[in-house]
Amino acid sequence: TRENPYAVGTKISSENWDMTITNVTLDATDEVLAESELNETPDSGNQYMMIDVEMTYTGDAPDGEMPMATFEYVSAGGNTFDGLDDMVVAPNALDTLENMYNGASTSGSIAIQIPSEDAEAGVLAVNPDMLADKVYVAVK
């Protein structure tokens, strides 16, 4: 739950995927801006959070599947930030276009612009795939 989230490093599973958030960097603004000249400075009062994730495909689709996990930051006030408004390239970005077969693993990072104030009081809301239930992971 939001009130009792999983710890970073906990394996989260769905029918076809295992996912582990391996690290959360609450203020990765400098790293994100250094990754690409196309990455824009965050809005005033905001910063870039970076989420490091490992994913393993455990399904058996004969043609494989691409990672379709979702990642959101939920602030202490209940606002959701998903990074889709200001698509930036994270260092070591998670490859979500790779077709994977049973047992294949991938890892990488996702960057999301979040409010700086009370950043450590929020949680991550993640889904290992589009059909999985949302679960919550602490950011610290």
C-alpha cells in the first residue's frame, strides 16, 4: 500500500515478469541533464528522480514480449508524476523496445520529473506489466 510500501530491492512479480527496483536517486538532475543536450532543465521547484530497475521475462509467449512496466511517483499529497509529459533520456535508459523470451533479463533507468519539496515523502507506484496490479515501493 502507499502507507506500507515495499522496500527498494524487493522482487515484484506478475504472471509474465519479475521486476526489482534496485535503486532510487531522488535528485538525479545533474546526471539526467548531462546525458543528453535534448533533456530540458526541470521546472522551477522540481528535480529529476532516477529509478534503476531489473526485469526478467518469465512468460512463454512464442514470439516473446517487450517490457511494458509502468513507473509513477506519488507525492505525499497524492499527486502522480509519470514522466510522460517531459520525456527525457535517463543515463543507461531501460530498453523498452527489446523483444524478450523466457528467461531473458534487462536492466536500466527511468527518469521522472518530480517536485523537490518533500521528495523523500513520496512513493513509487509500479506495475511489472500492463495487466498487473499496481504496487508501491518506498523511495528511500
